[in-house]
Amino acid sequence: MADRHEMWKSLGMNIEQHDVLCSVLPGAVGDVFMSQKNRPKGMEFWDMVVADVHGIRPAELIEEQKKGRKVFGTFCVYVPDEVIIACNGIVTGLCGGSQFWVPDGEAVLPKNTCPLIKASVGARLGKTCPFFRIADMYVGETTCDGKKKAYEILGEDVPMYVMDVPQMKRPEDIERWAHEIALFAKKVEEFTGVKLTVENLKKAIHIINEKRKAMQRVYDTRKNKTLPISGRDSLLMTQISFFDDPERCATMCNKLADELEERVKNNVSVVDAGTKRILVTGTPLAIPNWKLHNIIETTGAAVVCEEMCTGTRYFENLVDENINSLEEGFKALANRYMKTNCACFTPNTGRIDDIKRMVKEYNVDGVIDCNLKFCCLYDTEKFSVGRALKEANIPVLQLETDYTDTDAEQLRTRIGAFVEMLNK
Amino acid sequence: MSKFYIGIDIGSTSAKTIVLDENKNIIERILLPTGWSSKETSEIILKKLNELNFNVGNSTIVATGYGRVSVSFANKAVTEITCHGKGANYLFGSNTPSVGVNDDKAIDNNLLIIDIGGQDTKIIQVENGSVVDFLMNDKCSAGTGRFLEVMSNALNLKMDELCDMASKGSDTHISSLCTVFAESEVISLIGRGEKRENIAFAIVDSIIKKVCQQAQRLYKPNMKVCLTGGLSEFKYISDSLGKELKTEVYAKKDGRYAGAIGAALMGFI
Ligand code: SF4
Ligand code: SF4
């Protein structure tokens, strides 16, 4: 692997601290991924990316910046990549998924902020993540209160644009979101110097749709009784798709899907027949948060679907490509994005419908509904989610956790008991 | 040579061992403090079993409890939720073989088990002998045995004395949910000269309310509610739980062995 220290230095990173992070990551990757048996060969691509996660892609981004392209960092699947891509910009996800960044976030945020927000702020202020350094502009959104306030703090350190996400899904809210996308487009045009046209927007919509379809293809293979890929590997693929070039992402996912479909045909499974199939739902699992999947899959069950923003919410539903004006384009985008069911909205019964549908589609034996500590929205929604699933006779285990390892054994007991219950 | 089914439940404060014969009769109970190392405790248990002439090599041994992975000589490890469910069903369920401990013949197949352990509280719903749902509080010591332990120490009382005293008290409340703050509340109550009976009442009342709040999430009126764990020895505790839940709460003298009994039963599967 190339030495990246010069690059990190030029990004103004805290090298000493960052070396600490780099020294623990290979061990974690080894424990979680390399210990798995019978992995698909196609995972080699993601193994390579994750092994050099702060090197390969950041280096590419810097090269593109030299050519004059702008990099936008985002924190939510509501921010429409299409607009940025159309204006020749680059999108990179920015959510922090490691405890490593939490203390730097806690230096400015209240302790009872969700770890995702603390880690994201900490990664920026602690100067220990190249993506947070590279992004020319951050794009926030008015989803949860914690993020809104965190953006104010981040905005003092980096150019920040915040999109006003509606809280409800009435027709007028969808209209409002289309208008909000139009405003965002103006900002992106200004920042990139590239004018948005029907043609480039159409092309961008197509690119992102193709990426969505490719990811869906991988997920579709997980619906089979023969499980061709583990939950951990699928999650890694999804997590990295937030950072990768969308066209390469689609190519790699399609290649992986080819292999997985072949595996299904040949009855190649990564687990023993009869292994209980789990759907995981709740707050996002930002890279490198593999804790929950790892515990589930080393406790005798398999994760077959993630009803999460790092999962189906990221790629389900396509944008209508048949547009004849920018106005139509914004509407088409708004229609698609407003189908994403996040607990920031009220009501959010669509999420329950999604979970119930996916339980059938993915042949699920039990649901694990897990939220990050201090995420009041998803925590509160557990009540209605749990009740609806029980009414539908779908076993559900509801958990709360953070990025530390202190509760690993307690989670193992609960998840173990849940799996024993499903196995009875 | 006869074969035995041995269940070992290494909890946070005590380690319970049960030996069943081939007819699922309890023939031995061993109770030990867990101490610092569950590994050492498990070795002491092994020594005792050998001394008592239970042929360990020819027995099926199942470990449970948070120290279950430290029992190196066990044939398998099963979570305490599953074991408590099985054990409680043995003690309180309808298919109970007559083993002396079965003093009432309720035919309920729908149990709600409350287990107040040293470090956590478990609420387990058991239908026809199998766990169908459960809740667990292990984030905080309020509502666990640890809370009572800290408070009875503050009052300089043993558990049975605390219960005894509480039954004569009334009308005092502790507002803090956190064990550390509640302890200082108790100390200031003592300082204010509040009657010890009333303070004892407030302490038990606080844990009962906390536990019932959790139990309510799974409780339905058609369930038979049973208390297991170390506190099931104290009638005042099960009575108070019953008052709060407005139903009878059953308890048995082998209640603290529920997890170990369940583990031993897992050996038959
Ligand atoms: S959970 Fe909600 S706020 Fe978070 S990324 Fe998803 S849509 Fe955005
Ligand atoms: S997990 Fe919850 S609290 Fe955290 S950023 Fe997402 S919506 Fe906000």
C-alpha cells in the first residue's frame, strides 16, 4: 500500500492522532471480514478499498479537484446526488461511524448527542478524516435537531449549505421539497461554475438510477433461501457506495451481483441451511460501524436485509428519467426522495409498511430494531414499530447501542437469546 | 453408571448449580458467591461436583449466565434468557413433573417471569415452555438487586431485615432513579430522622415500581406472573410486585435456581 502521509499532511490533518486510527483499523477489518468463510470473490474490490479507506479514494478526489471539480460532503440520503453530479461535482458521504472521533465531538457537543453526530463533528474538528478535509462544501439538511445544531458549529469551520427538509409528506410538502432542490441547484451551479441543463440532469439521474439498480440486484440475491453473501459484506458494499464514484460503484455492484446470482444457481451459501434470517432496521450504520452485524453473525444468525439509510432506503425507488424541463426534473427528484421513510417525518407509518414488506421479500425470521443512543426519533418510533410487528406475528428484538464496545457482551446475550428463541 | 444433567448459572453475584437425574428430579443444589473470576468459580464447582460423586465425564453440562463462556468443561452455553424461561416453566408451568417443589398445580401455559438479578432485571414471556418475548434492563443498576444491596448497606440491614422493616413502613418515597443519588437521598432521610421502617419501605417501593414499569410492557391479564432469582425468597417482594401489578405473583423456594434448572434441562435437548 502506498504511503499516504504526504497527502494527509497536505490536507492539514493531525497525523499523530490519525496514525492511531490507522493502526487499529486493519485489526478490526480482519476480525470482522477476513474471518468469514466462503466469501464471494467480488468482495476483493471492497476489501481493497477498506484496507486503504483513507488513501485510495481521497487521492482520487484530490486529483479531480486539481482539474477544477468540486467535492460536496453530505450527511443524509435526502440530499439529491443527481444535482451535484449533473454540475460535474463529486459527492462523498461524511457520516462518522467510529468511537475514535466521538471525544473530539464531545469537546463541543452535549454528551447526550447521538454518536453519529458526535463522530461526524469530531472527525472534522479533530482533523482525523481526509474526507472531512477534502470536501469543498458540506451539505446539511434540517432532519433531526442534533444535526441542525451541529451544522451551525461545522459551518464556522467549512462552507456549509443546509437544505430545508420537510417534516411531513403532504402534497404541498413534496412540492416544497422540489422547490428546495431548485434552490440547492442554484447554489451548486454557483459553486461549480457549471450550468444545470435538462441534458446533464437527465444524464445524472440515469447514472444514479443505474447505481441504485445495481445495489438492488445485490440485495435481491439475499432474498433467496440460499444466502450467497453475508450481511457484513453487504453492509460494507453499501457503506462504501456513499464514497465511491457512482458509475464505478454500479459496475462493481453489478459484477458482484453476477457472481451472487451464479452462487444462488449453484446453491452456494455462506451459512448452513436453516440459519435464522434477520432484518436489521433503525438508525444508519456509518462506516466503520460493523458492531451489530458482527455480533448477529457470530451468534448463529445471518443478516439478510438492512431497512436503513445504509441499506434499502439508499437505493429503493428510482427517479423518473423522462423529463423535459428542469422543473420536471426537480419534481421527479422530489417524488423519489420523499418516498424515503425516515423517523424525522411525521407520521412515518410508511417505514412500518416497508419493514413488513421486506420481511416477506427477504424471507425474514426475525427483526432487530436498533437505534443509536440518544437518537430520540428512532427510539420513540420503536414503540409503534414493535407493536405493529408483534401484531403481524413477526418476532422483534429492540436494542439501543453506541459506538463503544462496552455493551458488546450484553448485546450478545440479548441477540443470542433472540436467536435461541427463533431456533426453538 | 447413571447419567446426570448439570446446569451451571454463573450470575454477577452468585453461581448456582443444579443436578438433575434422568427423570428430571432435582438431586443437588450448589450455591456459591461468584467472586472475582467466573473461571475460578467454575473450577470450584467442578471440584465440588467431583467430591459429591457426580460423574462429570458422563454428564451433560450446560452453562448459562453472564459467566457462561468461562465454564470450560461445559458441553454447551445457552443464554440466561432461554434458561430462565425453561427453568421457570419447570417450576411454575403446567408440565411440571412432581419434584416436591411443585406446590400448586396451576395449569397456566402463559408465564411472565420477573427475574431480579444482581446486575440486571429480566422480564421473560414463556408460552408452552418456550420464550416468545423478553426485555432486559442492564444499563443501570436501578431496578436490580444491586440497588437493594447498596441501600440495605446504607441502612445497615440484611435483606430479610430490610423486607421485614419495609412491611411495617409507609408513605415515604425516593425520587431519584440513579442508585448513587438514591443512596444520598436515603442518607439524608436518615439524617432527617425519618423512621427506618419508612425508609425501608421507600427503598423496596422504588425498585418494585421500576421493575413493574418494565413488566407492564409485556404483561397481559391472562398471564401467570412468577418471580425468580435471589429475591424470590422474600415474600414481601413478591407480594409488593403483585400489589403493583394487581395480580398474584408466584414465587418458589427454588426460584433462585431457575436459570440453573433451565440450563440442566437444556442438556436433555
Ligand atoms: S436516518 Fe433520516 S436523517 Fe438520517 S440519513 Fe436517513 S433520512 Fe437522513
Ligand atoms: S441517528 Fe438519529 S439523532 Fe443521530 S443523526 Fe440520525 S436522526 Fe439524528
